[in-house]
Amino acid sequence: MRIRSILSPVASAVAVVALATPSQAVDNGLYRIHSAQDGKCLKNSEGYIGGELGDCGPNAGWRLVNLSNGTVQIREANDENRCLALSPLKIFPPNVFDDRCGNSPDQWVIDGPSDSRLVVLRLGDAPYMGTLTPNGDRAVLAGQGRPEWFLERLG
């Protein structure tokens, strides 16, 4: 009897902690991010207008890193100090660019069914900006919340 009375509160506490812990949308690791529209890859790029879409070559690798608050940083594969972030340029639609991690809003929420790689990408600190969407040869924050990206696990 005494064991059961001790285990019950412990089990309840474990259940509460499990529910309070944010779930991971993806596993940490190296990925390519493809547009579902045409298969082009989101590339690493310099300058305030980034988010270039193009061939899936060496500049198309990203390291996805889960953070404790349930968001993900999308870091350059070759320079983990640089993240995909909101550009400081005040233009519409809002642009993304590669910046030093933590300088600009760079914590992403990845939404999608667990049995599919087709996902929605939106900034956790600026959800009002819209979701990441292909716009010509760039990815911008003007989407309407539809899944528009495939995550291809590389390693």
C-alpha cells in the first residue's frame, strides 16, 4: 500500500512535466529545405536580402537545432554562428537573411504532420509577419500558413 501511495504522486509529476515540455518538430541535424512549389532549395546567402532559392548545391545545407522553448534555429551548415533570420530592411514582403544568431528574430516554429516532411515555417518571435513562402527566386515572409516546404534530412 505504501509503495502505491508514493508512486501515484510521482507518476502525476512525470506526466505534468511531459505535457509542459515543448515537443520537437524535427530532429536536430543537417537538412536541405526545398520549396514544395518547384523543388528549389533555400540557400545560404550574404546581404540584407537573403532567402535565395536555387540549385541544391553546397550552399543549400542548414543545421536545424531545437531550442528549449519549442522553437528551432535554422543555422548555416558551414557556419553555425549564422542563422536564417528576419531582415532589418523595412520592405514588403518581409525578407529573410543570414545573420549572426541572436541578432535578429531567428527562432522558427516548424508545423506539420508527424508523418510528413511537408511543413510550415514561421518566426516564433514574429508570427504576424506571415509564414515563409516562395516568391520568385526568394523566400519571403508572406505566406498564409500553408505547408510549403520539404525538409530533406542529410545527416
